Amino acid sequence: MTPPPQVTFLCGGSYEGMLRHGMPHGHGTLRYPTGSTYTGEFRYGLRRGWGVYVHHAPEAHAEEGGGLGCVYVGQWKDDRPFDGTTTFNDGTIVYVMPDVAGVVCGPVRPSFRMVV
């Protein structure tokens, strides 16, 4: 069995998985230079379908050399979280709901949140 192709980016990130026309398409893993990862489905270079994003937040545990910021598990649409849950390192769970623009985690844009 042939291993999936691996692409390394100039910024230090990498992608391993299925490609179509030189873009991630199908199942694969994207590794960001920060240590964060996304494993799941892609469509023409965008995250789409089921996937897991693990946000590595060095600032979260700076005294310990970095750590886990949060984990999003669920559906993606147009390269954005669409329907799933984000679990933060303090145990807080946030639901990302369909038809509501949201963000997985990190300082980008707030999402509609229902905290458990």
C-alpha cells in the first residue's frame, strides 16, 4: 500500500493525505507551525465534513513549555466550524451550532456559545 503524499509548506506547516489538483481533497491531516493540527475531511483545499481540530496554545501553560488550548470535534463547512463541540483545557464545553458563524477557539471571533 502506498503511503499518502506529504506536502511541507514554507511556513513550517505540513499536510499528509489525499490530494486533488494539488490541493487537500478527501481525508488528511494538516499540521500548523504552531503545533495545532486538523485531521479530517477536505474539499478542494478547504476543511469540509467531519474533522477534529486540536489547538496548541503555548501561552496556556507557558511555565510547563506549552499545552493544549482546546479541541473542536464536529462538522466543518467552507473551512469553518459548523456543528460540533469545543472543549477548552479548563473543562468548559462550547457548542458551535449550524447557521451561526463561529470559531473553534483562539482569539479570532466569538461564536454563539452554550456553555455546559
